[in-house]
Amino acid sequence: MTTVHQACYEILREQGLTTFFGNPGSNELPFLKDFPKDFRYILGLHEGTVLGMADGFAQANGKPALVNLHSAAGTGNAMGALTNAWNSHTPLVVTAGQQVRSMVGVEALLANVDAASLPRPLVKWSCEPTCAQEVPLALSRAIHTAATPAKGPVYLSVPYDDWKEEVKPGVEHLVSRRVELAGLPSPDTLYSLARRLEQASNPVMVVGPDVDACGANGSAVELAEKLSMPVWMAPSAPRCSFPTSHPCFRGLLPAGIASISRLLDGYDLVLVVGAPVFRYHQYEPGDYLPKGTRLIAITCDINEATRAPMGDAIIADIALTLRMLCETTNKASRPMPLSLSRPEPAPERPGPLAPERVFDILDEVAPHDAIYVNESTSTTNILWKRLRMTEQGSYYFAAAGGLGFALPAAVGIQLAKPDRRVIGVIGDGSANYGIQALWTAAQYNIPAIFVILKNGTYGALRWFAGVLQVEDVPGLDVPGIDFCALARGYGVQAMRAASSDSLRQSLQQALASKSPVLIEVETLA
């Protein structure tokens, strides 16, 4: 007899989901019974951390990862992290245990009441199968739904008495199924877009995270060079899709309507690739586009296409479309944009380091292919100006702005990319939301580096308090935290850097280590 348990593990094995991220409860134990030796289980001490690690792992791999949560309580703990995964198009298969079927109706302890509704609207699809025999089909559907564009998390709740049940005939057909989306625009659409780009007198390109996610940074560079276009990163970008040292690169767009419109003034055509149009943040009313400017977006997400307040949109495979545009567009005769001058090195001063100085030292010491995971939200603009990020997959940021992303994501990304060094740049306020990931890094010897910028305050909130003219609000400071002590308590080597020289030495020592390291740096507020 083949059980639901056996059939589901065979589906997971053949589809490549052999790394689980989880924090189990009693409802999940039957699913984890007889855990196969060719699978690995990465334990996290909090469900938000678990989902954050899986988010980083899946983004870095570009393939679905499996998350195992505990019923409603564990799902609830992970919901904040799920907002980031939803907004970053991260392919996650989130499973949760459920009470036995005969106990759900009476709402026994640990029953997940209306389980399929709980994670919505932060998932592409959510399901609790109507009977045990439907579980393998539901798991197969979940994997393929998560992996097809626009990628994203899905949710599957399974009563724990289902795993021992016998499957129905035909389940073997699910094991090796492949589902692919053929998303290249029609020849007419490509031809029309290429001609519009050629005929524009002053076009500009805005690239977003899905360019990096589909491995198309090189095509974005080729198209920009062919059309001599300046290139901006989309506002609040959770990934870096264009080399920051390239002559065409202009920086990170701000997240306000009026500010974006002001920077796009003078361009007659804006090509947005792989980004929402646009992900605004602070309220800054104004015209969405300057007068006389047209916008065309290429996106893999129908929701992003339809909710945009302006412009035309093409829903397509981003990598294929960029590649075809490079082949069908003629080279422009106008000169290439001039490179922006790099900022002057930050001066050395006594006392806490300026964030500019920290990033200068990082740029000097870190390998050229280092991967930065950012959650020092108040210094994000400084980071983009001072770090040279030139390789595919070099930068990650919380796509929904939810704190607690960077520290666990750095662990997951390092696990997925063992041949590159992952450096988390994390504010002291942010670090406390995912601090438990240090334990996982230590237990599994995942050699991520965590640079904690310690200024004793929620820097981004202080900036917003000024914008909103509410500087007298409470709760903006977080003094008295010893991150070195916390790290050592979780089993991670820790160092404190109080000067440029000590930061440089600490980074060199961390990069030479094959274990996780935390560096606490006191910085100016």
C-alpha cells in the first residue's frame, strides 16, 4: 500500500523540494515521520524567522522552497514575513498541520478554523483538501502554482491523520509533471515596442526586481547600451537589476509620486521592466508622469499590470522579452549617458562611524561578488550610492518593508549560495525582529556575516517623524542592546568595531572565517 505520506515525499523529491524550513508542532509530527536521509530540515526558533530564511533561499535559487508551520498559531507568527515573500514574488510552498478531520468541526485545540482563508490575500493559492486522497494532487498543484509567473507563496493545510491514509490509483502521474508558461509577446507586439523605443528622442529605462530574479541583468545592460538609455532602479527595490557602476546607471528612484515625476521630466518614453508602476511609499501627491511622457511596462504579474495608474503594460516573460528586444531593436545614434561621479570617500572622524564610512569600508574589503542583504532602512540611499554591486543576485531587501527580513534571509541566501559571501547590513531596530536566525546560522554552520549598525534609534521612523512633523512621538529609541552578547548566546562569534581600522580588520577576519560572524558597529544617528 502507498500512503499519502509516501506519495507526497516522492512528489517533493522529484520536484526538487528536498530542503524544508520549519518549526514543528504536534500537528506536523506525522508529516515529518521517517524523514528521508536525502532531505534536510532547517530548524528556526520562530516562524517569522523560518519563513524569512526560506524566502532568502528561494529567491537566491529561483525555485520553490518548502516551509512547514504549526497550524494557525505558527501561520500567524509567519504572516509578517509572508508579506515580504508575496511582494517579492518568492516561490514558497507553505504547509501547515491541521487537527485530525474529526476534531476540526468542534474546534478542538490546535484546529485551524477556516484554514484556507487564514493566509489570504498574501498567497497565490490556498487550500485544505476535502479528503486525504486529494492531498498529493493539492501538493502538486501548490508547487506548480508557486513556480509559475508571477511566482509567489502558496498555502496548504493538511489534517495530520491524512498522512497514513492510502492513496487512490493514478497518483504516480503527479510525480514528474512539468508546468511551464510560454510568455513571449507576439511578433507584432515586439515589433511595435522596438519601433517605439527607436523613435523616442529621449527614452529612459526603469528596472525592477523581477529582472534580477529571472537572470536578465545582462540583457538589461545590452538594451540600455544599444539605445543609449539612462537606467534607474525602481523605488524601494528589493533586488539590484543593473550594475551600480555602469555609466547608464542613475540610482534608486525615490518612492514619492511628485519626486518620481520630477526625475522623469524631459524623457518622452519610460520603459519599466520587471517592477510595479510604481511602488510608492510616503504621501507626496503630484502628477504621475510629466506632461508629454509616455510609459510602457513589461511585467510578469497581471496584478501589477492592471493596478498601475498610468501607461501601457505587456504581461510576458521578462528574460525572453528583453532578449528579443535586444535582437530586434536598432542601435541608437545618440551618445551614451555620462557616468555619474562617485561620492567622495567619507572623512575619518572620532567617535561613532558615519554610515557613509561603513559602506566605503564594505566596498573596499568585500569581494566583488558579495551578496548584500539590507535592512538598515534609514541608510538605504547611502548604500546604493557607495556600494558597487555588479553581479547577478547581489542585493536583497524586504519587498514589503516588513522588518525581520534581512537577518534570516541572509542565512537562507548563504545556504543557497555557498560559493559567495553574504553580508547582512542590518539596523539595530530591525535586527531584533529576526534575531533567532543567529541560532540557525550557528547550528548549521552557515557562514553569513551580520553587520549591525547600532545607533540606538529607529532611524527611518525618525526621518518620517520629520516628514510628518510629529517629532514628539514616543517609542523611537532602542538603547541598551548588546548584540555581541546576544550573538554569543546563540553560538555566533561576535566582534565590536569602534573605528574604521577595527571595522576593516573585523570584516577581513569574518571573510576569512568559515562560520557565521556578527560585527556590531556604533554609528551616528
